Amino acid sequence: MENTQIASLSLSLSLSLSLSLSLSLSLSLSLSFHLMALVRCNNKTAICLTATVFVILAIMSSNASSCQGSEEQPQPQPQAAPKQTCYPYDNRYCLTYDCAAMCGANGFDGSRSHCVKRENGKWDCCCPH
């Protein structure tokens, strides 16, 4: 076999070994030495083949993403509802201008006041802070 065929065979062996990340480095080196014994290569070819295996495995391991070290993104915290103070409104219907006057009388800005109907059918006049 020529050196180019040996290098090609080494490259295909290294790529097939690298696809399975569970194989250890010692196993891949062991297989490359068995390959060198089969083709009866000399020391230069053995060094070239071993170096090729190391380089390819180093490239593959540096590009592989780890499953264990990933950080989870923090979940966004829900926005707290704007604070407001609500007062019971005793009339049958809640009127916005009455609610604004009630908020103003209690020291709040009446321009953002609003009416909220309770479950029992009665009204609250709410004043945002």
C-alpha cells in the first residue's frame, strides 16, 4: 500500500472512531497500531499515522459540545402587579369621577383610578400608587 492509501485508511478509521464519543483514546490508538501491523509500515508511517489520529481526535473533541456543563437560562420573573389601594364603593354603579374624587380624598392621584367589581356584585374603587 502507498502512504496516501495508508493516510486515507487512517483518516477514515479516525473519523469512524470519533463519531462514537464513548470510545476512549486508548482504544483508537490500539486500533491504529493494529492497522499499522496489518500493512507492515515503517517507523515514519507509524509516527505519521499516530499523529494523524491524535490531531483528528483533538479537533473532534474541541468541537464537540458537552452535555453536562450546560447552564440553564434563568426563568424570567413575573412582573408584580402595580400596587393599588381599593376602597369599597357603596353605590349600585361605580362612576369614574366618583372614584377619582375618593382617591383624591385619600391622597392618591385620581386620574388613574378605576372601578373593580367584586364577586359578590359590589364595587371597589381602586387607586394605583
